[in-house]
Amino acid sequence: MATATAEMPAAAEEFDPATHATDTDGNPVLTTDGKYAKRRGPKAGARPAPSPRKSARPKAAPRASAARPKAPDFRPGLNGVFQLIATPLAFTQPLDAVAVANHGPNIAEALNDLAQERPEVAAVLQRILAVGPYGAVIAATLPLVVQLLHNHDVLPAEPAERLGATRKSALQEMLGIVPKPDPENTPADLRWGTADNVVDNVADRAPF
């Protein structure tokens, strides 16, 4: 609607600056019929736009990072590997076999601790020790093989002990077996012979 600016309206309506429009100079603005023009604003009875409601749903807490699965205990498998290394060395290089048997458990302990902290180390050890059920059979059989070799004097006592065997002399003492003396290294007066003729030897040496 076209409006015009006038100094006084033709009507008796009083000018109210709160409700009537003015121009840039502050003069009242009149309509074509000589009335004061109303200020533009929200329509009467119009409801104010509702403020956006805050969501009642609480924000989800940030998910905690999933716990890293614990690595298995690699010590039994690593000790089995060191035993496999030490066993053939006991026949050719007994000193090296003893060194491997002595230091193998400490190395296995350190590698296992590292694998618990570093997944990449655990992955490498799993590949090295992934020998399937054959590895368990070897680990279970090896101590028996070492003991038999030592019982028949094929494997010296010290390397055999380092590989988990029991000294032959300790087994003989436990079973009450007296080893037969070696005639080449035993004085003649101490040669008692075998257990079958011990009584005869005692009778021959008796002073009556």
C-alpha cells in the first residue's frame, strides 16, 4: 500500500510513536486516506516461535576402547624350543648344550613379558611356535628320551640334568641298586663282584 509523509493527519487520531510509523527524519507516515501508518510488526495474537527444546535424552558416553586380548603364555613353548636345540648339542658340544639349557628359561621369560606388551612380538612367537599337536608330543617325549640316553651313558650327567633328566646315580640310589665296580679302576681287595656272590665273597674274607 502506498504511503505518504505528512505533517498532520486529517483524522483526529493522536500520533503514537510506539505504534505509528515514521520516516527517516522522524516524521509520521500517513496512508492514502490520511491516517497514521502503523508500524510493521508481528500480527496481533500471533504466538512467538517456540524455542528449540533441548533433547531430554542424555548424550551417550564415549565408548571405552576395547580391552586388548591377553597374549597366551609362550614360556612352555619357548623352553621346548631351547630343549630341542640343546639336545643335539649335548652329543657334540656339551658345553654349548649346558649354556643353552642355563640361559634358555631366562630368555623365554623375557620374550614372554615382551609379547604381553607388544602384539607384533606375540604374533611372531605364535608363528614360530605354531607346530600343531606335534610340538606338544615332542615336548612331552623329549625328557624321557634324554633320561634314557643318560641311563645308558650316552649323554653325560650334567647336560642331562640341564635338560630335565635325573642323575643315573640318584635313580640307582633311590631304587637300592649298587653299581657294579669297574675292574680296571677298582683295587683287587675291593672287588666284590655281583650281587649273586656277595655272600660268598664275605665268607671267603672272614677270619674263621
